Amino acid sequence: MSTIKAVTFNKYTKPDGFVLADIPKPTIERPGDVLIKVYAASINPADVKRAIGTLRIFDPEKFPAKIGYDLAGVIESVGDDVCDLKIGDEIFVRLAENERGAFQEYVVASSKTVALKPKNLTFEEAASLPVAALTSLQGLLAVKGGLQDKTVFVTGGLSGTGSAACQLAKNVFGAAKVITTVSTPKISRISELLGEGVVDEVIDYKTTAAGKVIPKGSLDVVYDTVGEALSYLHLMKPGAWIISIIMLPSGQNLKGLFPSIPRWFCTMLDMAFKIPQYRASRYRVNYDSIVLVPTKEQLLDLKRWAEEGKLKAVVGKVVPLSDFEGVKKAFTEVYEAKGLTGKTVIKIIE
């Protein structure tokens, strides 16, 4: 039996406990699946949250466990029922929960989740998009009434999700004004990385509080990547929206992804969710928190927008899988959010 290299963990652990293991090469067992040769995979904070046991209450791991959702690669073989993908196709995908394992040389995935990658992006760039850009897309779509001609404030504009949200808000949804926050060294890179005219106002959060420069009652949407949205309520218009990707979701939203979640935990989450909703409602502001539900159709939207120049991939660092100490360090940096720019990508095939 042939084996492949894979990043795994044998118990709940921080990244320093990750293992580069030899595992059996996966094979297609369902007619709708495809076998993918992985060229690049990107790190998301959820990867480390999984590994340290954040989700163990309602979705415990079976060890040794695999890790990773975002990847880009090439179709190696296809199941008998696969019609829209063929051997040799260059693809990108956000793996489903039961298919996790982006950080390995080969992976099997349902063809219903796999899309052709943008032709103008490298494997590393394409691998950086699925979780970050899909989360931003679904978050902005949750704003009733849309973003056309509105003022949108995106916190952390050069994070993975923040960079996608800024671009989608302006280039796809037609926001009139996009405001964002970055640290001092990143200010000069906004136009370079996101494109000219995408961000209209940049706030250096190291030196300036957003509340001191954004006029009261001027914001239509706050897209929250850092958990500070409720501190901006006085800056928002009546009827405005807060979309958070960092605060706890409702139990109902989470149960859609994890059906086995205990009812008591759902109830607890629903009660906790009502607190920020209530605080926002006192300012006549709507509040929602997003749980990503990936779809192939939306991946194809991202592909089109990338090829049209409306969505750029922002990759801050690429680390080869062969440098496994560097890989573990990269996971730690993403989890601790230590001033990174965009996404960190692991190059699986060198």
C-alpha cells in the first residue's frame, strides 16, 4: 500500500504537537468523488481551534486526526458519476467537515464541493481564497437591502477575511465607501494588495481610535473580524447591520453544520447570542454572526470575480511542507494573529 505525507495530531494539542505522518494514500470509494493531488493548502484559525479541542464538546476528534479545509491542486482521478470535472483539471475547494485533511499530498473530496480554480491565480493564491472569501461573501450577502451606495466599515482590512470583504463590498456589491483598519506598517500596502480605489479611508488602529475619526451615525454596515463591533454602535445609522465572523454564532446556525451538537449547548448559544442582538437593537441596529456553509456555486462566483480582477488573493507567507518546523510555527502565528498580512499558505508539492 502506497503512503503519503500528512499533517496530523494524535491528541488535542497546540501546533507544536503536530506530526508529519505517513498515512495510506486515499482512494475513491464513492462514484461522486474525486482524488486530488494537493499543491497548496492555506491555514485558517479554525484549523488550530480544532486541534486544541475547541469543538470537542459536540464534535470530538478520532485520533490520529487530520487538519485543514482550504486547498488547490490537480484532479488525479474521478468517480464514475463525475461529469463536470476531469483528470488534469486545476481546482480549488473548501473541504467538508468529513473530508478534512488539506495538509496532505492527496485528498478525496465530493465533486459537489470542488470547482475549477481561477485561471489567473497560482495554486498558492487559489488555496488562500475558499474559507476567507466565502465567509466574507456569505456575511455581506446577509445584509438585507444589499450594499449598493452604502458605507461599509471592515475591521482588519489586510486579514484573510478582511481583505476579501473590502474587495467584495466595493467591486462586487457596489458600496459607495469602504473604511478599514490596519496597523502602521501596512497602510502603504492597501492599494498594492487590494487594488486602487477599493478602500476609501484607512485608519491606523495603532495610533487612532476608529470612533474618533468616523462620524457618528454614518455607517451602514460593520463587518467585524476582530470582535469589536459593539463598540461602534454609536457610529451606525438606524437600520444598519453588524456582521460578525468572530463572535459566537447562534445554536441554530451551528447545528446546521454539526447536527450532533447537544440541545443544551444549542440553547446556551442561543441565549448568549441574544445579548449582542439586544445591545445592537437599542441603537436600532441589526446583528448577525456568520457560520460558513460552503457551496460550489459560490466558489465559481469567486473564480469569475478573480478572473475579472474584482478579487485579488492576498498571500502573506508561503512555507514548504518539507520545512515542518516552519509549518508548525506558521500555524502558531495564524492562531495568535501576530500581525500577519493576508493568508499563510503551505506549499505541499514543491
